[in-house]
Amino acid sequence: RQIVAAISTYGVLIVMMFMGNIASSISNDVIAKILLWLSPMQRFSEFTMGILNLESVVYYISVIVLFLFLTASVFEKRRLK
């Protein structure tokens, strides 16, 4: 299980890293905007330029809360078994 989790995590991270490049190659504007909005690298680039955007901060906090919730759900599910 751990190897599958590691490989799938690396796969998701690679897709997320290149999400901006994928969005630029898509001709549908709506899908491209959604991919750019979901891209963590797009938001991180603002931080590297010294821009503290509240939208980016809320995005990262939301992602953290989402994954903490998912982790707690998995632990609760395992506890009930």
C-alpha cells in the first residue's frame, strides 16, 4: 500500500506542477481558467515575487483544511473497523 500511495502522490504532484502548462495548451478558455485557478504553482509564483495575495493565502489554507479533513476521515474509518 505504501508504494502505491507514494507513486500516486508523485503522479498527482507532477500533474499539479505542470497544471499551468496544461492550461496554456487547452483551447477551451473555461477549462484553462479553472486549471489555472487550481494550480498551486500559479499561486506560489505570486509569493516568490513578494506579493501577498489574500486569495492565494485562502487557497492554501483551504487545501490544508481539506487534506486534514480527509486524513481525519480515514483515521475515523479505520478506527470503526
